[in-house]
Amino acid sequence: MPVMVCKENGKPGFKYGNSGKCYTYEPGSESGRNNAKRKAIMQGAAISNSTGEKLVVKDKPTQTLTFKLSKEKSTYNDEQHLVFGWGYEAIKKTGEQVIDHSKQFVDEGDSLKELELATYAFNIGSGKIGFGHVGKAKGYVAECMFFTKEKNVALGLAEDAIPQGTWLGVWFPDEKDYQTVKKMKAPMFSLEGYGFLEEVD
């Protein structure tokens, strides 16, 4: 079921599916609209986790977001079968925009907030990782944090101490699967979600 528009007490809103709570906002408030939609998406993630259905957000053209785990910035814990690395580094510490392998990027602003939301929705709705979206999950997200300037400061660091983006730690319970990941020339973990594409010069 998708995120749907709704109305309650004369106010517009968003909800997930037919039975979800309607999160309303004041008509004409763009920030209120975005906040209500984010709440509905998070609700959908929780519902999809408990029911096993796929989270759907389809009010605009969408594309699956791919989060690449950089080989150069990955660390491995052989004893515990854990792999750590950047799932998606959006903005470097220098403030430089990262252009990913698909020639796409997430700019600092609303797009970064959407990526943050997608990360949270993935954690709540699934938190599992397979190979190429085929077959059963092979790994489980053991650690995930979306870093922003504000969070860096809250951690007692300079706002540019850590890049902005998604940091992942993934546990592979099976020795064979863990070794498969380690042998990959460019291991890629993709967190399935929806992103709105906008062409820019």
C-alpha cells in the first residue's frame, strides 16, 4: 500500500494505506506538508516491518536509491563477521558535493533530509541486506547512523569533522556470505527505497 492523501477535521494530510493515522497540516504550509508526509512514511515503514509488505511511496516518478559501500573506506571484523563503511557519503568533510557512480548526487538541503528519512525508513521497515535484491537476506544492519552537521556538533565534534551521509555496520551470520563480501572488488549494499530525480545542468 502507498502513502496516501487524506483529510481530517477539514485539514489535508497524509497516511499510509487505508488504515494508517492521518497526519494533518495547515493548508498552505509547505513545511507542515513535508513533516506530515515524513510521519506517514515512517508509519509505513513500521507497518511494512510488522506485515512483511513492501513500503511504497509513489506520488512522483521514483527510482531505487543505491548506497555504495566504499572499499577504500571499509573496515572488517573477521571475528564477528561485521563490515563497516559509508553506505552513502553525500557531502565530504570539505563541503564538496559527492557525485556517485550513477552520476547522481544528494545536495545539502531538502535532498539531504530526504536521504536521512530514507535511511530511517529502511532501518525501521527492513534492516536486512541481500545480494542484488535477489533471494533471502544475507546480512543484517547492526549499526546505522545518518551524520549531519548538527549531529556532529551534538557529539562534541566540529560540524565538518565527519562527512554527511549514511554510515553502516552490517553483520553476516554465515561465514560463506561474509567471505563473499570480503572478496568482492567493489562490495555494494543497496538499501531499497524511493527517490525523486531532478535533472540539473
